Amino acid sequence: MINDIVNFANGILWGYVLIPLLLIAGIWFTVRLRAIQFRHFGHMFSVMKNSRTGDEHGITSFQALCTSLAARVGTGNLMGVAVAISLGGPGAIFWMWVIALIGMATAFAESTLGQLYKEENHDGNYRGGPAFYMLKGLKSPKLALLFSVCLFIGYGIIFSAPQAFSIAEALQYSYNIEPIFTGTFLTVFSAVIVLGGMKKIARFSEMVVPFMGAAYLLVALWVVFTNLSHIPGVISDIVSSALGFKEAGSGMIGAAIMQGIKRGLYSNEAGMGSVPNAAAAATPYPPHPASQGYVQMLGVFFDTIVLCSCTAFIILLSGIELDQTFGIQLTQQALENEVGFWGSDFIALAIFFFGFTSIVANFAYAENALPFIKMNHKIGRIVFTSVFLGMIFYGSIATLGDVIGLADLAVGLMTVVNIVAITLLSKTIITLAKDYNRHIDKGEIPRFIASKEQEREMNLTADIWNEENTRIR
């Protein structure tokens, strides 16, 4: 009965609400920010030059990017792409690209707001996210509470289960390791990392994500270059299937759009309201809220346009029958067909590291909800940590349908609430983007110093954007 309720809710949410909402929001911010993701495409990379600059109050911009990528880069890139292609055909990849390109503007908007409305916690570290800009920017405690509940359910309870499921399935396929053993190991290892706090999670992500991302990219490029003559045909197949030009694809266009946007959002998280939690924890360089917007736009690009495309090309170039295998095993078998016996082992290793970094980043995101749902105390944290770790073990031994359906529902609810909030705060986002661009046009390092009047008008945390906190280092 629970599965029936979840499926019914997902049918309404994804069939009639989320897809048009995401497209409209992405187009809205693309237009209002004057196609910032295309105009300033190169600037996204230049912001990363000094991304390791930080202070004792926050993680660096590079660590914030790695933490957000740790949450993004996981089952969505390896299993999610396989699911999208299996259910929606090759055309689903085209719609993943579309939602990522326009979603980059949405990612800029939410991460800029997350950074603007940050505050210091009792340890002197920065924290923030959608609940904070809903409470401060919109002055809506009810909306902040609603989002926090969705964030807690999604990242604190549900989202780690699909990651654990993918890891367990991949290890069972490659090494015949029983899921119960994988689940036990993941639960214990996760506890060691997450109990160290946000900075330990950020340092772990900073070590693992770049290494595994580069390794996966190199393997995918090898597959592409050894099949270079087939690439035009694969791209043509993706586009024609997406737009219904192929006879077989005309009946699949709805499934392609649905699966492409659903899996694209689940992978890159643009508009979900998850990434601003990591963006807010950073000491940005340049010292301006909009700089984190550029950093997190780059995260969306790397996650979907680069890594998801890698998986798509591996699968579509392999010649494997798409209706014979499902989930992570499809990606494993596809790479095995391309490079030999070690292909499935490499995917198992990749999904372990990608999935595990996602799990620990999920903890950091969910932790931000605790003050809003009155669990920011010793007993509340013990309950939260116990439930979080328990769901990792559950995900390892669950079925794919159980965890995917619940994850889709949590993603959908979070996204609706967040999109409403950032749309209502469009004026603030545009003001910050213009201020940042004004500095760039003058050849200056962008710097945002909020006056007392701006603090009152925007309802900012006092002195968070003062002269001292925004000095050029």
C-alpha cells in the first residue's frame, strides 16, 4: 500500500508539476540573468583559480564544490543514467543535457542566496541554505520549516539508501559479496567520517572526488576515442530519439523527457535546494555571494554535461541490449564489453567511492535541518545519526524499486518548495549578479560589503558581510 501511495504521488508530482516548474524556473533565471551560464562560461573556471583561499570560519570554495559534487556524483551518474536510458531510450540523455544547461542558472540563483544568508554557528563555522533564506529573505518560518522537513526526510533518511543499494549491487555483481556485509561496512565507515563534522566531510570529499572524477573521465575518453567513428551516430540517435524523429522513438518521447529530467535533476540537483547548504559553508573568493553561484554552476556542468555523458556514451557505444539489464549492472556490463574483464570491477570501484562520498555529504546537508525541526540537541542528534546510519544498511539490502520511488518523492517535494522561494527572491539574486558584474567590468576583484541599511532591507545576519569578513586575501 505504501508503494502504491508513493507511486501515485510521484505520478502527479513528476507528471504534472515538476517538469514544467523546472523548465519555467530555468528559463526564468536564464532570461533574468541574461544567460549567465553561457555569457560567463569561461568565468566559472577562472573563479576556481583561488578556490583554495579560506579562513577559520568556513571551508574553501574548492571544498564546497567537492562537497556538493560528492553529493551529486554518485548513483545519478552511473546508475541513474542507465535507468534513464533503459526506461526512456537514448533520447533521455538529450533532456538531461537540456535540464542541466538551463538548470545552471537556477543553481547560480540558489547558491548565491545560500551564501548571502549564511550565519555563524556556535562553533564559529558558517552554515546556511534554503531554510535560512526562506526564514530571513522571505521572513517565512513556515516555509523554512516545510523545507527543513523535506530536507531531513530526503537527505537524512532516504537519499543514502539508493547510494548504498548501488554499491552493494555492484560489489555483488563483480565480487559476489553479500549485500549484508557491504551494508555493515558502509554503515561503520560512514559513522567514522560523518561524526567528524562538516570540515572533516569537506576534507574527505576534497581528496576523493577529484581523483575518482578524473579516473572515470579518462576511462570514458578512452572508450570514446576507440569508437570515434561511431560517435556521430550515437549523438544522432540521442537527438532523434529525444525529438521523436525516429519511428521507434516517437512513442518514447514522453518517457524520454520524463526520465531525462527526473534523472538529470536527481544527478545535478539544480533547483533542489541541496547544494546551497554546502555553498553557504564556504568562505568565498572573490569575497562576494555571487562567486559561489559561479562555483556551483560549474558543479552542474561537470556533473551532467561531463560525467553523465561519459556514462551515456559508454552504454550506447557498447552495443548491449538495453532491455536485458537494468541499473548499475547495465553500466558495468557496457564497460566490460568495451575494455574487457576489468570494466565491471572499475565501475564497482567508482560507484563505491562516488556513492560513499554522496552518503557522507548527505549527512552534512541533513544536519542543517536540525535547528528548524527542533532536533539540534544531544538526543536529537543521536536519533538523527542512528536513523541516518540505519538507512544506509537498509538500502544495501533493499530492492531498487523501493529506494528509487521514495527518493523521487523526496526530490520532488524539496524542489517545489525551493523553486517557489528562489523565484520570490529573484530581485535580490539579480541585484547581486549586477553588483558582481559591475566589479568585473571595472577590472576589480568582486567584493560585497553590506551597509547597515542593506542588512536591514535584506534581513542579513549582522556583520556577516562587513569589511573584516570580506577583505581581499
